[in-house]
Amino acid sequence: MRDLDDIFLFRQLVRDAAVAVEGTEAVGFRIDATSHELRVVVHLRHDDAPPEKRAAAVEAFRRLVGPSVIDGQDAALALAGTAPPGEPPQFCLVRMLGDQTGPKAAVAVISRCVDAEDAESRLDVLRRQL
């Protein structure tokens, strides 16, 4: 596994992963081994959202990623009601990174997917990327 202690490398990995799955927003968290607290390393958005909107987005990511931290599993989570009419639904793709001692980091990417099968395929892309 790649060295998650290199902040620059981790930021690049998150950016490259988001591009690979056509992500619209992404976040990379370090995970505290004791408290399981999610610490933001990078948050990528395509807009110049004000700080309060960015903070709200990060909190939403924390709520989405939290269950994956507890069970140590990747996930493709459907985000019901977030797509405008006629647009494909959004999914939050969560990739857990760690070793035999437990999770060390998590990457979450918002991506528009045709359906759950497409979301799982994109999650497989994340698994190969990270």
C-alpha cells in the first residue's frame, strides 16, 4: 500500500481517484486510530463555495463515511433526492485504506452513476486506483 503519511501524495491520490470516477466532489480523511475521528486532508470541489458551505459538505461526508470506518468496508451509497430531474443519481463512493491494524484513511467521492451496478463498477475503479 502507498505511504499515507505523505500529505502531497495523498492529495494527488484523492484528485486522481476523483477524476477516474468522474467525481464532482471528493474528500480525503486521515483516521485517528484511537478515536476513529476523521481529519480532513483534502476537500476538492469544482466551485468557489464559501467556507460555511464547504464545512457543511465536509460534515455530510463525515456522516457518510462514518459507518465504513466502523466496519472497515468500502461502500457505494445512493444519495436519494440529490439529482435534478432527468439527471443520473448521485452516489458517494467510499474507499477505506489501511493495513492489518485497521483503517488509516478514507477517500469519498461523489459521482453521478446510472444505477447501483454502475456505482459498484466505479467503486472497483477506486479500489484499483487507491
